[in-house]
Amino acid sequence: MHKDWPLISKLWITDLTKVATLLQDCYSVRGPVPRDPAAMLCSFLLFLLTKPEIGITAWVDEMYRVPLYAILSGFEPGDVPGVGTFYDFFALLWTASEKNLKPCKQKRKRKPEKGKKGEKAPTTTLGRIKRLANWMLLHLNTQKTLPTDSLFKFFQSQFLAVSARLI
């Protein structure tokens, strides 16, 4: 039990209530009352701190078997969210319509031409540096929004800023 005290103190000082305001637009006003997003995120952080190798399905079973994990997450010991609830919560955190940042299929590269016998191969990169420099000048100040931006802002404001104030 004494080995759990550092974990308990970490979760005790962590305030995750602002995740509800971050995700309030994602929840519908109709239908059943959703699980508390702060408790869901706290449970996921507890999962990452204790047993990240077991997976979400085993984590739900672990919260049923060890009531301390359910209590630290913010749930009643018998009332633990299911696996699908966790995956639905992860989908809310990922704000992109696609699952991945890059497409699975990449553009096929052409094989470079060979030089004639006894000669160097012809240069295939004519003007490549100039095109790259022009592209960089055009796109230097544009910032593309990523699906993880809101989550990074949340972690920066709730964890990094708090940690910096404690030091």
C-alpha cells in the first residue's frame, strides 16, 4: 500500500476539471448523461502511470478487481466505464476526421536514370533547392492545425504551467 502513496499524491494535486470545458462542445445535450471527462482522463493517466502495457480492456478489468484504481479515477468501485466508453472518449480527444495524420499509401518514387557507360548519371535535382526555398518562404508563417493541438494546450496549461509554478 505504501508504494501507492506517490501515485495518490500525484493524482490528488492534478486538477482535470477544465477538460470538461475543453470537450463540452463534443457532448450532446440529449441522451444519457455522459461520464465525467475529468474522471475519464484521470483514469487514462492512472492507466499510463501504473500498467500501460496491459491495454484498455485489461485496464477496465483491473479497475473492477482493484477498487483503489476506480476510486482514484473518480468512479464508484462497482460503476466503472466500459471499454467502448474509453474509446469514445479517445475519439473526442482526437479532433480530426481521419484516424491518421498521413495517408497509408505514399507516392511511389521513380527510379533515377543511369548514366551511360563511363559517364556520370544525369542530375535529377535541377532547381530542387530553389523550389524548396521558394516553398519555405511561402509557407513559413502558415500554421496548420493538428488534431492534437487542443490536447497539447490543455496539458500545457494544466500540467506544465502548474509544475513550473511548483519549482
